[in-house]
Amino acid sequence: MTPVAYVDAEEVHAVLDALASVGCPAWIGGGWGVDALVGRQTRSHRDLDLLIPADREAAALRSLGLLGYEVETDWRPVRVEVVAARRGRVDLHPVTFDATGDAHQAGLDGASFRYPGEGFTTGTIAGRTVGCLSVEQQVLLHSGYAPRAVDLADLALLRQLASGAAGRPPQASGSP
């Protein structure tokens, strides 16, 4: 198998465009989500983490399939990771929205994770405004596990954003 590439900003845009073409909104989490909040790429990214509406998951997978992505890890309904040689990995996290605008993601062993509506915001990747998770939501997602070096770097950036010291103030929050 051909080695999988890191996900670059151009690929982030291609994935978001493919999802938009089938009416699937997406909010970026993980490392790219931190970089969207910072407004610039700060490191290489193994994957692109996206929250998507669960009812658009099938359409999302079809549209990414047209870009050459294939399912590699299937933990549905929790997450599904797709991979494409020379393009990278996309980790889809299906969520359902309730009447208040909060999102809910299935967890392992019947657990559930709640994303409050105010945890959805916008950021910038390579000059393009994108949906992403807020500073506070990103910090929460970076807890509960032993952090790797990249996680510690992301957390340092998030702390700078929270204090307004990262060169760009945090974006105003708002539900999707």
C-alpha cells in the first residue's frame, strides 16, 4: 500500500468542498481545529477531524469516496476514519443536534458526549473561513487521555488563544 500523506490546507479545502457539495456541514476539531482558531498552520497534521451531522454521514462517505477515500476504521456510530493514498486521513465524528443546538456524539460502551451549541465557531485555514470547535471545546477534547507532544503543543496554543496572546483573539462562539 502507498504511504498515506499528511493532510495539508489544500486537502482540508477539498474535503470541505466535497462535503458542502452534498449538503453536509462540518466543524473541524483536533489539530486542524486548533490551527483554524490560530489562523495559520502550526504543524503537520496526520488527519482531519470533522464533526458532521449523523444524518449526512452516508452522503459524506460517498462524496469522500469520489476523492479516493476508503473506510479504514469503522467504529460507527462513534466515528469512521477514511484514508486515501497521497491525500491523508479524515476522521468523521457523526453528531445529532437537539432542539437547543447542542450536538451529541455516541461514545464507546453506550456513553454519549455533548458539544454545547456555543462550542461551535469559525476559524481560518489558508485564508478561508471554516467551521470549527471553540477554544473551550478544544481544551475539553484534549483532556482525559495521556497527551502526546502534539497535544501539548496544541494545548499551549489554546492557552495562548484563551488569554488573547496568540496574535489573534478567539472567535465569537455561536451554534451551528
